[in-house]
Amino acid sequence: MNKPADQSAFETPTVTTGPLPASRKVYSHPLPDLAVPHREIDLHPSANEPPVAVYDTSGPYTDPSVTIDVEKGLARDRRDWVLERGGVEEYEGRHVKPEDNGGANGKYLAREFPVRHRPLRGLDGHMVTQYEFARAGVITKEMVYVATRENMGRAEAHEDAAATIADGQSFGAHIPEFITPEFVRDEIAAGRAIIPCNINHAELEPQIIGRNFLVKINANIGNSAVTSSVEEEVDKMVWAIRWGADNVMDLSTGRNIHNTREWILRNSPVPIGTVPIYQALEKVDGVAENLTWEIYRDTLIEQAEQGVDYFTIHAGVRLAYIHLTANRVTGIVSRGGSIMAKWMLAHHKESFLYTHFEEICDIMRKYDVSFSLGDGLRPGATADANDAAQFAELETLGELTKVAWAKGCQVMIEGPGHVPMHKIKVNMDKQLRECGEAPFYTLGPLTTDIAPGYDHITSGIGAAMIGWFGTAMLCYVTPKEHLGLPDRDDVKVGVITYKLAAHAADLAKGHPTAHLRDDAVSRARFDFRWEDQFNLALDPETARDFHDQTLPKEAHKVA
Amino acid sequence: MNKPADQSAFETPTVTTGPLPASRKVYSHPLPDLAVPHREIDLHPSANEPPVAVYDTSGPYTDPSVTIDVEKGLARDRRDWVLERGGVEEYEGRHVKPEDNGGANGKYLAREFPVRHRPLRGLDGHMVTQYEFARAGVITKEMVYVATRENMGRAEAHEDAAATIADGQSFGAHIPEFITPEFVRDEIAAGRAIIPCNINHAELEPQIIGRNFLVKINANIGNSAVTSSVEEEVDKMVWAIRWGADNVMDLSTGRNIHNTREWILRNSPVPIGTVPIYQALEKVDGVAENLTWEIYRDTLIEQAEQGVDYFTIHAGVRLAYIHLTANRVTGIVSRGGSIMAKWMLAHHKESFLYTHFEEICDIMRKYDVSFSLGDGLRPGATADANDAAQFAELETLGELTKVAWAKGCQVMIEGPGHVPMHKIKVNMDKQLRECGEAPFYTLGPLTTDIAPGYDHITSGIGAAMIGWFGTAMLCYVTPKEHLGLPDRDDVKVGVITYKLAAHAADLAKGHPTAHLRDDAVSRARFDFRWEDQFNLALDPETARDFHDQTLPKEAHKVA
């Protein structure tokens, strides 16, 4: 947040609340103290069909029975789950330092979140992470929660589940007919899935990322040196999850990173990811050479105490790989990758992210922050896809995955970027092989470079395909990619585009119930039940608006 | 055109003219009387790169040296090419009947195009079609023209051509390093490619459709009973080709179909396709049961004399297949398919399109109207994809392809529709097998049904994939699909989306020069040459606008 913002001028973030059209939030209770949400969309009586159940990422904001107060944050139910299984201690925690907010002061300092929660951390010799519990055969509440959530309230397998799975093409994924907590545990224990869930993110509604589950999407938000404020970023987070973002990354730069993140976390029911090197760089005034392990380490602890659920860590960018990018069309385009490359070249030393990787694991384990091993050498152009630099880094990420697992951490792997269609599967298959099936989390990939302004689409094509091939989470791209910073409308278009891509992937993989929503839309279409078609759409507002532009009469909408 | 439109109120269509940013139209002259266009985009001097050559569909409208007069139509150079090879006769032609314009009169009758050209038709025993010439080993001017056009002004293969082809995955396509007229001829003779070019469409800049050439796209326009006028449709056609539509289908319904089409054809440098059954149905006041072979036949001749380049003919919808759709989620969604199904069920007789297929061939051969064998049983929902009905029809289309070839006609095959990703390649492979590699021309396919308002994207995913797998032409889908009629903005979004999908397919197939534009964009990006990035974009206006929304200063744009 870098606009002048003296505290008297700070406005409480206003966020969009209320249910989507014809929708009710429904909770399942697999355990007495777990309330797992999904959304039900009611159809016109003439349809004579039950409501359609859909996955719901929107949190309490769409539940009219919950009073939202952004100044207080969401309810912190999950703290009890963590405490009751033990192995953690509450402690005073790190106090905010001026450099955490980039030295902002006076009217440039964003207001602190009004409530301070003392952090928890894991104790040595005790299990903390979902990976550790899973390996020990323990089913956590988070595992029960995500199992119920994936089933969208269904108490047993859908009758067509086996046939639907058989009709799909999953490329080696094994989506079961029905998700049980035991299945969730086994997938996490195998490293094939993660539940990003920092023990300090007590507001979280857990969610699972793995290729044997529904494909998830991530939306990036974050202020920058140029535009936007805390208020806008909190609003964007709520807006993104309203339309279906399963995860949100806060990529803020500039000043007020700490305070912005706190507002977001305390109000976020979805996992929040960050790239800690961005904040560390602000702490050394943007001079990459001045970064140190100590500053970085302190930033990890700062963010872990706040409750960040996953960290992008570009530990695979090794000194020896930098020269591999020399003949690229677009060199190193990852911000984290180029920061570390600059540091390594300046010091002619191996990356401290690589040399201190085990210590990083130890910190992240204590809070159950998941790794999102960054692809600092991802291609920035289709010309650079699947090259030696990218694949060298991917092999190192595979090596680091095993280290992180041995340390008890949850791990996913980031992927490209820009990849023409015929090279997408090669990339996916190599990731599965090198990284022991750890979940892949890709940006796009963009399948051509010639359509700036439409890169949500160039990348939506690649995203749908790589999701089909086995990617567990798709990081959205908005229409502003390469051109500017996304506003609220861009966030929505990006989320909807990636939601449809993820769903297309689920359908193609043979997910046992993904087709139910498609079929409901199709029947509504065939019956001219316009209202049902709108309400079942990923974006009911736009569907209705487009219809009304040419056929505005009410009479055209009824069955 | 169904708005009241008395002739005094008729406005001459205004169309968008002038070059795209930093672009020049360049003509190659493979023969003294052939001027084959492409577009060159100039880069900033700091780039120290030659201009980037791109395919140009926009016709004379983007050539500042050509005076556009929509009342006169475009220059009719191609008439000489047809006349000089002989085998045709000029004749009086059919005179316009009131029913050709749906009985519109008075203020409801759209003004006739001011100039009347006497039609040509082929003589018995003489070659007329490109297929006939190709089979006889003759290289026509059209073949020379399209060969030059595909090479975009290049006089020889690009130095990296062989390597680029080897790096691609073409699934059995054989794109050569350089396109020669002989190669064009051989592909047409094999039935693998067509040049839609009615001998009466003298304004045409010929273009080739086949999987060993650049993937083409089609934009649908057309007035309806609800909205729009002749002026709007001519403008939409010019607008669609400005952004890259290689072909345009006029799907007008209601009144004034004849006059609307005449204005479009006389001003169109791209092939125009139609679905003649739509007009035939208007001639029987919308009562499908009252259709007759005679009315349909008369409509074919009417449209062939005007110069329509390809006809969608749903001759594969046979009586025996209708029951196969009984258990579908969305039955028969093709308008042509459902018209014919209604007729067959009412009369309990085989479709007259099937029983009279050879006569249809004889008519179309005389004018070299290409077949676009319609997929009247295409799925209208992902649930109905690749079902028995669709595949039964596809097999019949394969049978009819052979009949049409034997009659000397050019043929392409229409395809779905709605297909989840994992069933796309199966559909493509079956088409190639059943139809002897005749070009496939698909609508989308949409890969999920849950995103009305975003079906340009749900289908752009499927389009890019099926284009990669071998489809020769992609029919666009606009954001208004399923919801309403596309306006000018929707047409542009649809065209750009399909252009990027087609290009992604070209890249993946290993087209030898497709990557040059991507690489130029990527270099511009890496060098922060913003102006170059905008100018090289498929949609320079949107790219610039998005950039300026967050970074409006000129200083941010220079190299």
C-alpha cells in the first residue's frame, strides 16, 4: 500500500457479501465441531430436479447468517483443532519492525489490524504438519474437513461414479468414486496432496491440492509501488473467492506489506500464499545484493507467525544454472528468480535459499507452512519452454522435495509459464517423475505470446490442458498480464476463466461428479429455463446481462 | 434485415478502413496480374529488426491507396481469371423474387445493391472447380495466389523451417517448409484442402483451408428477426476480417436475406458461406414440413449466382438416425439439423438433401461452390459428445464426401460443438478416417457447459486443441453464445480469441514460421519496447488501452 494513507483517512475495507443468485450455503457436519460448506443452487419448480451442489470457496461472506466485521476478522475456529492435538506452544512472537512495512510512517503507514493474536509454533519432537500426521497414520480434522468438502455434501458415491471415471482419461491419476478421510491421509502421506494450513491461520476453511482431487485455482492479488491500498486488496481477496478462487497469493511489494497481509489473513477463509523474498527485498531497499540469509530467515518467521499458508521459495535457482539462460529470448522473467540470480552473480556464491534449505524446512515445519517450490527459471516466452535451464531447475526441485518431505513439510512445485501446446505434457510428465508426484502448481501456461490483452485466454488453454494432464492447481492469469495491474473486473475475469479451465480438466479426467453441473445447465438450456441457466453459470451476472442486451423481456426468461 | 428500413432511410454502410498501427500492406506478384497481400509490422529502430510479416485477411479496407465505395463493391479482378480459363458461360441469371427477401416490401424491404452483375456458370463437360483442375494437374491462379499468401511474401523457406517442423507435433499433418503452387494443387487433388471460390465471387482474395496450411477461422454474422440491419452486417463483415476472420458465414434469417447477402458479397474479399436451408425455410414461412426439393434447389441456384463460396448442407442427417438422439440431454441443436428432422418426421421420408445429393453436387460444381457438409446431429452438450447419433452422421458425411469428389466438388466437413477435452482427439481422428482427410471445420468445441458468457473461452480451449490435432478451420464462438446475438464488440472478441487459438495450433503443429511473431513479441517485451509489443499484438488497441490504464505515461512506453 503506497498511496498516502494517514490513519484517519483509512477506511474499513468494504467487501461484497450475500449469496449468489438462487443459492444457499449448506453445511455438512462430519464431526460435531466441523461445519463444511458447499453451495446449493435451486432450480425452477418446472425442472423437477433437486438443487445442484457446487464447491464453495466464498467463506462466510456468502452466508447471510454470519455478521461480517472486517475490523475483527473471521471466526478463528481452527485454533482449537490445532491446540487440541497438542505439540504446539503459544508464544509472544516477533513484534512488528518498521522495515516490515518498508519503513512507512506518518501518513504513508497503513493502519495496523486492530486485533493482535499471539502465534503458535510447533514443539521439537512433536508432529505439527499434515504430512507428519499423515505419515503417522493420524487423520486430522483438516483431513476430515477436506474429504467432506470434496464430496460437496454427498454422503456416498454418486451412482454413476464408476462409469464416469471409466469414461475419463486421467493420465495415471486415480480419482476415487468417493473421498474418505483415509484416502486424504494416504494421499498426503504419499506427498501427492497437500492441505496448506498454517497453524496460525485459524480463520481457514481447509482445502486440498492434489491431482486426485478437484483441480484448484489460485488468484494473485497485492498492492504495488504504483497503485492500490489495503482496502482494495482485502476487497479483491473477498471478490476473488466469491467467484471461485481456492487460494489467494498476496504478491504485495513496496511499503506496508506486513500490515496489508495481516488484514488479508485475518479476513481470509482460503489459504494465503506469499513470496517472502519480495518482502525481504523491501527490507534492503530493493538492492538484491544486500539480501542476507538472516533477513530472509526473519521474514519467514514474521510471515509464518502471521499465518501465511504457503511460501514460494525459489531454492532451485542454482548458481550453475544461470548461464543456461544466456541464449534465451527472455532470460529470467520470474521476479524471485531474477532477484536470486542477481544476488548469486554479485557474490558469486550459491543461493542462500539452497544452502540453507534444511533450516528453511525446520522453520516451515513448525508452523506447517507448505512449500511452493518456485520456478525461478520458468520460461517467459514460448521460445524458451522446456529448455535446459527450466529442466535443470525442475530436477533440483525434485531433490529439494525429498529433503522437505524428510523434514516433515508439505510440498508443491511451481511450473511455467509460457509453453506451446505440444510441450505441455512433456513438462507435466517430467514434473511428476522428478518430484515424486508432489502437486504441480502452474501459471497458465500461455500457449502463444501474440495476444497481450487476452492472456487469460492464451493461458486458459494451457491451464485446461495441464490440469487435465495432472496439475493440481492453476494460477490464474488476468487480461492485464504483461500490461498492467489487474483491477476488480480483471480479477473476476481471471478467476472465472481459470474456474472453467479447471472444470474442463475435471471433466476430462473423469471426475465422478463434475459433469452434474454441466448436465444441469444443458437441461436448462434445452428447456429454455433461462433463469436456471443463469443461476447455474459460473458468472450468473454476466450471463443474465448478455441475455438481456438482446432479449430484455421477462417473457423470454421463463420456462 | 427486419427493422423497418424504407429506402430513403437506408444509409450506405459505413465500414472501418485504414491500416492497423505501424502496419503496411505489401503485395507480392507471383504472376503479373496477381497481387497477393500480406501485412508488415514495423518495429522501433532500436530493435534493429526487419518488419514482421503477418497474414492479412482484411482486404482492400486496410490499404490507404484503395478508394472504398460500398455502393459499388470491391474490384472484381477475379472474373478475368475465371473467364480466361474458359469452360463457363455468362447468362441472364435468376431474377430476384419477392420470397427471396421473405416477402418484405415497402419500408420493410432493404434497398437492393445498386449494381447487378450477370452470373457465370460452368458448362457441362468442362472443368470448373479447383478440385477438377487439380485432379487434371492444372495449377490455377487461385492456387498460385494461396501458395504465395501462405508464405506471407517469403520467397523461399525460412532458414529454421526444417528444425521448427521437426520440433512440432503435427499428428500426421505434413506442413512443408515452403508452400509451392504444386503442393497446393496436390493437396486439393487429394481432397485434403479446398479453396472456397465461387466463380461469381469476383471480389475474392482466395485462401486455402486444409490441415497442411495455416489454421483458418470463420466468423458468423447475420441479421435476425430481432435485431440488426444490412448496414450493421456489412460493417460486421469488414470488422471481422479487419481482426483476422479468414471466412465469414452469413447466417441471416427473417426478411431481406437476399439483399443483405448481396451487399455482403459485393464488398467481401473473404469467402462467404451460408446455410441455404435457412433461406428456404423463410420461403415457406418457417413451416419446415412445407419445404420441398424444388424450393431448396431454387435457393441453391439463387445463392450460387450471387457468389456464395460454400454451402452448409446437412445431408448426413438421415431418417434412421433421428431416434439415436432420443436419449440425449439436448436432442438436436443444429438449426439445419432440426429443420430437416422435422421435415423427415412429418413426411416419414428420407431427407431430400440426401436423396437429391447428386443433383446438389451438379449445381454446386457449376459455380464451384464448396461443400461444407453440416453436422446436423452435433452435440449441444458435453454429455452428448461422440455419441451414436453424431458418429452415424459422420460416417454418412464420409460417404457423401466421396460422392461429391466423384462429381468434381470441393468438400469440407463440419464438426462439433460441445466436446470435453478427452473426447476431442477421438472425434478428430474419426473425421480424418471417415472423410478421407477432407478438411474438418469445427464449431469450438466447447469443453464445458457451465460458463455461459465465457463460451468464447470454453470453446477456444477446444478449438486450439482440435486445431492442433488437425482441424483446418475453426468457427468462432462469441461471448454471447447461448445468450443473445453478438454485437460488434463480441465479433471482435470472438475473432481475436479464435485467431489466438488457431495460432496456438499452428505453433504446436510446428508450422515453420508461426513462431516468428511470438518471438518478436517476446523480444519486444524483454526490451521494454512497449509500442512494438502493442503493434505486434493481435489486438493492438486493447493491449495499449490496458497498459495505459495503470501506466499512462508516455515515458513508460519507449524502449
